[in-house]
Amino acid sequence: MTEQDGSQDRHVSAERRLGTVGIAHRPVGRREATAANLAWWDADADEYQATHGQFLGDADFVWCPEGLREDDAALLGDVRGLRVVEIGCGQAACSRWLARSGAHPVAVDLSWGMLAHAREGNARTGPVVPLVQATAEELPLATGSMDAACSAFGAIPFVASVEAVFHELHRVLRPGARWVFSVTHPMRWIFPDDPGPNGLTATQPYFDRTPYTEVDAEGRATYVEYHRTVGDYVRALTKTGFLLEDLVEPEWPEGHTRVWGQWSPLRGKLFPGTAIFSTRRDDR
Ligand SMILES: C[S@@+](CC[C@H](N)C(=O)[O-])C[C@H]1O[C@@H](n2cnc3c(N)ncnc32)[C@H](O)[C@@H]1O
């Protein structure tokens, strides 16, 4: 869950630290994307936690800026006794919720800066969940060792190949295991990332998969975020052996006034901001 131009929290300190000077419209491969996002999430970790930590809680599972909680949605089902890997865990509040709910979570993130907050959260809150620094494309987990996987806006928008991540999850999950993840709803791509009225006018093509890329003065990527259409996600899941069981589009709740970057009550009342793909390893 990040935001770019026009949003209220602008990540000024991360951009300054990384020397971001503008936006490029070009393809970005895996190596450059991983390097950029590792540096970016390290640089933005403190601000992310300061801005969103309270909303996300210490041991709570919030799927999206709309505030949908796993406590209410139960998309992972009964997690008691399950070994669950959380991808792009950030401060790992979801994994601590899983631990409190009787699961055995492993929390994975690319960024040491984000994992530092996860470590603080462990110390502050009680359930100490195992933290692993790794990219979602290469999980240091044994084949078939996990009973479920989840991600709340972690990793998926930032990897060059979503198929590589799905392949890896297929490997570490046992047959029939659930894989549930939330991302920015693909239809948001056509609008400027602006929570206000400017964010209501379509300005870019839904079918342009060129990633959103911020660059430094040398043209090197400092932040990369990928767009996939709904069809792209469905095809990638099917091709890598997952069965799509539901696509949840959380509605903006009455009385919810919190603005998170481009997510706002104004836009949330008109169109979806989050897509949650609820899938299973397909072993029919
Ligand atoms: C928007 S934050 C979400 C964090 C947390 N899940 C939450 O709900 O607040 C995205 C997270 O994905 C992580 N991330 C980015 N690229 C990744 C990758 N290739 N592999 C694993 N994690 C990644 C970032 O470091 C960051 O912690």
C-alpha cells in the first residue's frame, strides 16, 4: 500500500534519501526492481510505520485501507495449528495475529528496515514470530512445508514476475493449501493516485503494463510498482497451479474516514480500491 503523486503522504524523506528526481515510463527487470524496492522500503520503513502502524495494530490482520479484518472476513479459514507463511510482512502484525489465533506463522520480507519494525513489534506485543529476510521469488522454505500463505499488499505489486512468486508458493505449500493475497484493485491503475476529485478522472490505459517507476538523476529506478490486469492475475494463478475461489472487493465502510494515500471515502464510495484473491493450490 503505497502512494505516488498527488497523495497526502508523499514519502519525502525516502525520496530525498534515495535521490528521486522524477518518473520514467520504461520496462524494469527483476534485478533492478529488487534493488530499488529493497532500498526504497528500507528508506521508507520508519515513515510507513509512523503513518500506518496504529491503524494496522500490533497483532491484527488488516487486509486493506478499507479496514477489512481477517477476524471478520475469515478468508484463511480456521488457522489453528496451520503453518502459515506471510509474504511481504512489513511490521508483521498479521503474523502476530496468526500466532495469537493458534497458527505457526513465518513472516517474510525483503526489507531489513521493515523487519526491524517487525522485531520491535515482537518485543512489544508478545507473540514472537519468526522473521525471515528474503524475496518472495526465492523463499528459503522447504518444499511442501506450509499449510497456507497470505499477503496484505506485500511483495506482489513490487516483483517483476508475479508468476515467479506463485511458482515459489506452489512449491512451498502442501496440496490444497490456501494462498490469499490483497493488492491495489487493478482498475485503479487508470486514475491518478489522488484521494481527491483529481483521482476520479481516467488518465492512463488499463492495458499499459509498463510499471510505475521513480528514478534518480542517473535514471536508475528508486521505486518500482507493477500493474497487472484482473485477467493477468487469473492467468498467472491458473498457469502456476492455483484455483481462484473468490475475488473479494471490499466496499468502503460507512463512517470510515481514514485516508491512506490514494484510498479515500470519496473514491471508495464510487469504485473498489482493493482486490483480494482467494485461491488454493489446485491438486484436483
Ligand atoms: C505496502 S507494504 C505492506 C506491509 C504489510 N503487509 C502491511 O500490510 O502493512 C509492502 C511490503 O512488501 C515488501 N516487499 C517488497 N518487495 C518484496 C519482495 N520482492 N519480497 C518480499 N517482500 C517484499 C516491502 O518491504 C514491504 O514491507
